Amino acid sequence: MIDADALAREVVEPGTPGLAGVVAEFGEDIVDAEGRLDRARLGAIVFAEPDRREALNAIIHPRVRERAAAMLATAKPGDIVVQDIPLLVETGQGSSFHLVVVVDATDEERIRRMTEIRRMTVEDAVSRMAAQAGRDERLAAADIVLDNSGTVEDVNELVETLWEERLAPFARNLAAGRPAPRAGGPVLSPPNSDWPVQAERLLARIRRASPEVLGADHIGSTAVPCLPAKDVIDLQVSVSSLEAADRIARALGEAGFPLQEASARDAPKPPDLDPSAWQKRFHRSADPGRPANVHVRVLGSPGWRYALLFRDWLRANSDAVRMYADMKQELAALHGGDHRTLEYAEAKEPWFTEVAWPLMDAWARSSGWQPPSYPMAQG
């Protein structure tokens, strides 16, 4: 357990360089008669003056991160490290972690607790909250939300379930370098407006994993509004070569996406293209609570282009969405009793080649569609 609040207190204990920095910035009267930081006085200043709060953060945050990194370095493979960071959203650190857990309560309940338990005035409580990320921002950053509006016993029960059903198996999968197991036939979920938000959190971790990641995109059915889909996020990672894909395999695994197949090959959708040009590397999420597929493809390759064109064609054509949804529903019903989804995926291939490809190719030509470009790839 790495508690950022506790570390923030440690780094400004009497005699520390941190406290000396605070005194130099805020003056001698920021310490009490015993030479300790007067937190009430400091809080009144920094929560009223944003510029002063930034000055304090510039002193405290680097020291806290240094101490946290030293503690993290002592963790053993398979350990679960929980970092409690009140300002995680404000400091943009979410992509540094395998999961972000937000402990949530309504603003009204937070104010009640601050005034009744901590004896703060309503004005001070509201000022503290205004100086931090809003509730919507925190929830958008969360892979997991724990409802803390009830009793301590209620939230403890939620934590126990989270630990046993998600965190512990996730840690075991990471230590073993294996994806989370999946079983069962295809089950289509209704369109979910949160899929793109979830995908962006995963993409941020992937982009951070290696400088050889030239680009990363949300693809597949969950990237298309109004389209039912299996609750599996598909992501595409762009690299310069298959050799680069092999070099980043370990980094992707450490980020939470272990290698599933080292020499996967897409079924070529346009029939006139060489199947050997459709090579990729295939990773899957180690997190049992968020299934995800990661397709690592060479920038500009046929498979890379097809995945992006198919997504954008569907986004631009409601008739195509309806046609694809009808086909998916029919095949999902046919293969619903399967023990895996491979047969369902293979059954879709003729539609991709014979129906989708001519239509999407014609749309690309008529619309002037171009795949995305990435600043890192251009540099």
C-alpha cells in the first residue's frame, strides 16, 4: 500500500528539504511553534489561491513520486500494489496503472461528511471540492467505481469482492504472462456509449508502453455507435514492422496485454491480395473484468488499412450498420451454444469478403477516405 497523503506528510517533516522548500515559498510563519508545518494555515492559502497551490504542488509532488517509486521497487512479482493518490486525475497519472479505482460518493454526501466528521464549514468544504477534479471527471477516469455512499461495512464488502474476483486473478495473469481466460459462445450486448471511453483508457496505457507504438486506435464493433457487439474491446496498435511488434511484445504484456499469438494472420478480406501481407501479432487483456483484443499491425499494411476503413465505413453508413448487425445477430444465435467464439468469427469471413469489401472500397473511393496519420510516425 502506497498512500500519497501519508508520503506528502513525510516529505515535509521537520528537518526535511521538503519543509525547507515550503518555508522558502510561503514564509516562516507557515510552521508552528514546534517547527511543524501548520497545515490548516497552508490549506487556507492554497485552496483559496490556485497559483499558490501550484507552487506547493511543485515542491511536494516530485518528492512524493520519488518515495512512491522507491516503495514500488520493493514489490515482488505477483504482488498487488495499491497506490492511493487523491490527485491522480488532476495530475494525469491514470495511464501509469493497470487499473484506476475511484471511491465515489455524491457531492452532497461528501459535504455532509466534511462538515459533520471533519468539522469544516460548508464554505471550506465546497472550496476544497472546487479545487479538485469534478465528480464526472473522476468517474470518466475510473475502470472501477466503488460506491462509498453507504456504511464502512458496505464498501468493505465491495472491496473484498473486487479483490477476489478481479485484482487477484489479474495479478496472477500478469505474473504468468497470460491473457485472462475466456469461454463460451458469442453473446451480443446492446450498444454501449461507454465502450469508447473504456477503449481510450486502454489505449492510453498502450501508447505509454513503448516509443515504438506509432499509433493506437479503437476498432471493431464497439467503436461503432448503435451497433450491438460482444463486450470485447478491439484495439489496433500501429508499428513500423513485425520486428518492432516482436520488440514491444514484452512491454505490452507488462502494460496488461500479454501476447496470445506470435504469428497470427488475418483472413484476407479483399480476395485479390496476398494472404502473406496480412500478418499481425495478437495480444489479449490479462484483466478478467475487461476483455480486450490488441491487434498489432504494420502501419500501412492491408490488414491495418482494412480495420480502419471498415470502422469508418460503418460509422458513416447507417444502412451498413443495420446490415452488419442483422448478420451478427443471425450468426450469434446459430453459434450461441459453442464453447468458444472462433466458429462465429470464421462464419463472418465470407460476408467481409463478398459483401462488405466491395461496398466499403467504393465508399472509400467516392468519399476520398484516408486512414489516420500519427505525428510520431511522421517524425
